[in-house]
Amino acid sequence: MWVWQLVLAVGFGIGSAVVPVMNAEAYVLAVAATHALNPVVAAAGISVGQTIGKVAMFLAVRYRPGYAARKTKEPKPVDLDTRRGRFIQWNRDLSKRLLDAMSDSRWGIPVTLLSAFVGVPPLYGVALIGGASRMKTAVFALSVLAGRGARFILLALGVSSF
């Protein structure tokens, strides 16, 4: 009985990881509130599905066509006297700092765990930035699974206790 519940939850988790309008939290809340399915099994399935979906996004960014050739390409110089040029340079600097932070294990793992558990910063963006960084795939996957698992299981147990 629990196998089909798990498969359904994993499928919804994969979909909700990639399609932002599919809300995994709403799924877990509905399952826990109605007691139609086992809330812990649903939460575990959603966690696994979300991890699979986010790792797929991570790998899609990392192995996109032409990515290796683009790494060595120098950016075009910008005119810092214009507002547009200053914005472009600010965006480049911010992107470089984010990639450096996600590549460093002192910041990459805690940011990914915080994003997976709390939702700030959004995990969708963290998955994309993580894929462009030097973060290891296994470290990213385990961080997402731990954060999402804790989030959804606590949510399911909290609601199902009423």
C-alpha cells in the first residue's frame, strides 16, 4: 500500500522541483490534513523527488552545451560612465561572488541546507547557481535531501497531529 504512495509522492516531487507552480508544501499539507495517505511516506517521497529534480537542474546547468568553452571567454569591457555599464559590471561582480561562495564548502553547504529547509534563498536559484559553481554533485544532493527531508517531515508530522 505504501509503495504506490511513495511513487506518487516522488513523481509529484520531481514535478514540483522543476515547475514552480506545483507546490510541494501544499501536497504535504493536504496529505497530512486529510489522512488519505501516510504523511511520513508522502513527505519522504516528496523529499526524494525534489532532490532528484533539483539535481537534474544542477546537472543541466553544469553540462549544458558549450559551457566548457564559455568558461575561458573574457567578458566584453563595459563603459562605467553609463548607468547601463555600471549595472552590467555590478551584475558580473555579484555573479562572481555568488559562484565563489557556492564553490567554497564553508558557504556552499550551509547555503544549500538553509535554502532547502527554510526556502531563503530560493532553492530553484541555488540549484542553478550551484550547477555553475565548483560544488560537488553528491554534496549538493545530500544537502538538498537533508534539508528537504527535515522540512517536509516536520511539516507532515506537525499537521497530522491535529
